[in-house]
Amino acid sequence: MARYGGEEFILVLPNTEKDGAFLIAERIMKKLKRKAIPHQKSTISKFVSISIGISTIIPNVKKSPKELISLADQALYLSKEQGRNRISYL
């Protein structure tokens, strides 16, 4: 896990398929929700929430790690566009 951009983080899960990534994302969301961290400046929620974008590929000559990151970023923005505090997959 590492910070990737201003308020974004990246979590690389080697040898993890879509279903496994969703399970981990759901666990992260549940744990954050249980913490109920106040988010006083938010117009969306009283508590800090998380929007998650997931993508999975097996890097090879035709599919680079950059493509994986780009797809995950697109999925993240899809989550944000659909109302935030959700998981999207591309």
C-alpha cells in the first residue's frame, strides 16, 4: 500500500483475482465505517468514507502495469461519480 496522488492510495494485491480484491475492499470499507471518523467539512457524509476502484490484469507484453493503474483510476472515478462510498470494477 502506498499514497498515490493527493488523497489516493494504491494497494497492489499480487495473485489476486476480482473476487478476492472485492472481499478485501469490502473489509476495508467495513472497518472504516466502524471507526466512524467524523468528517465535519463533508457535504456527503458526517463520517469519513472511501471510494474504491478495482482492476485486475496479468501484466504481459500487451498489458502493462500502467494499464492496470489506469483502469483502477477509472474505476475509482466511476465510484465517485456514482455517489461515493462504493466499489467499482473495470
